[in-house]
Amino acid sequence: MNRRNLFPAIAGLAAAATASAAETNPLMDILAASMKDKKGVTLYVKGQQIGMLVTALDQEFVQGRSQEKSKIVVRITAIDGAALS
């Protein structure tokens, strides 16, 4: 294998590694785990804490419920952080 063949191969591997790393989203992983395991999650949104159990999840919104509220909807882009209980 010479340098002409080696560079495209390395570039292809780097692109594949970047694409797979971009697919993992820790926030979505936490929200999905809350929904799957029926565990509570605390969302941090603009300085406020929202405790809830995730009931539905899509690319734009997360829906949930708590003891106080029957339905909570939060835009995913507004979430600053999340903690799984």
C-alpha cells in the first residue's frame, strides 16, 4: 500500500469515526433511559429544575409527567442539562 492509497483510507476511517461519534447524544440517551426504565429525570432549563418521568420523546420535544403536573412538554433545544434519578 503506497501513500496514494493510504491517505484516502485514513480519511475514510476518520470520517466514519466522526459520524459514529456524532450519532451518540448523551442527552437523548438519558431521556430514552428515563422513558424505558420508568425512572425520574431532572431537566435543567434556563436556570430552572424540572423533575419528571419521560412519557414520549421525539427529535424536537420531550413529554413527561410529574406528581404535580399531568403533562409537561419541553423543547429539547431549550434543555441545558439532565440528570437521571
